[in-house]
Amino acid sequence: MLRFYANANLEPKRIRVDLWRIIYAVDDEFQQIAVLAIRKRPPYDYEDVLDLLAELE
């Protein structure tokens, strides 16, 4: 699990599909999923996850 939290209601996660990573956030309160980014990896760099979460607010 990714350890970045801009909003306590959002839990950021990722799914690996071959060399691709789908970064998404789960909002349990509203039962919604938001796709934050789809990226080809490597390199593995998730430093902008807080910025992506901030765009949801």
C-alpha cells in the first residue's frame, strides 16, 4: 500500500499490469474509486501522489 494521505477518507493504492501502474484512491465513505494516474514503470516514483490526491478536493 502507498503511504500518502492528503485526505483521511482516501486510501491510495496501485495495481500492477505488466510494466504499467494504475494509481487510484478509494473513498470508503462515498464508495467511490478515483483513478489518479496510469503510468509505465520503471522507474518507481510516487512522489507526486499527494498532488494527485489534492486534485480530487
